[in-house]
Amino acid sequence: MAEGHSIDHELAVKAVASSVHDAIATRHGLRGGNTSQVTGDGKVGSEWTLSYEGAPDFSWRVDRSDASGVLWTCTQGPGDSVGHHGGIRI
């Protein structure tokens, strides 16, 4: 992972905060908006594994999941994806 590089995206959505959280913090939400092949339970300290037909799997450790947001760290994936962070602020 390249040190010192960061990118943030901000998207404004009209939705109930709990719905936004559920879209990225639950198996049902991830299956609905990302890939249907999702394993994990979303508990802090556990991992999500997202599988894509014909492409490498990605695994993400859940570092934070609460009403204020979600933070993940990539633990498995192609290239230099391991160690990168992703998440949302609500």
C-alpha cells in the first residue's frame, strides 16, 4: 500500500440514516447493492468476504459499525488492496 495517499468521496443521499448503515453493515444490504456472494456477520472484529464471479475475492475486517458510521480494513484482495480502508460516515 502506498503511504500517504488518501481519497475521500462525499455523496449526499436522501435516506434514513439506519437504512444507509444497513446497506453496508448487513449481509442483506451488501447482497442487495454489491454482490450476492457475501459471507460474514458484520460484527466488529469479524470479516466480510465478498466474492465476484471470475474475479478475486475481497475480505474486509469490520473495525467499526455503529450509528455514526462503518469502517473496514481490507485483509484479502488483489494488487495492493490489502491494508486499505473503506467505510461511511453517517
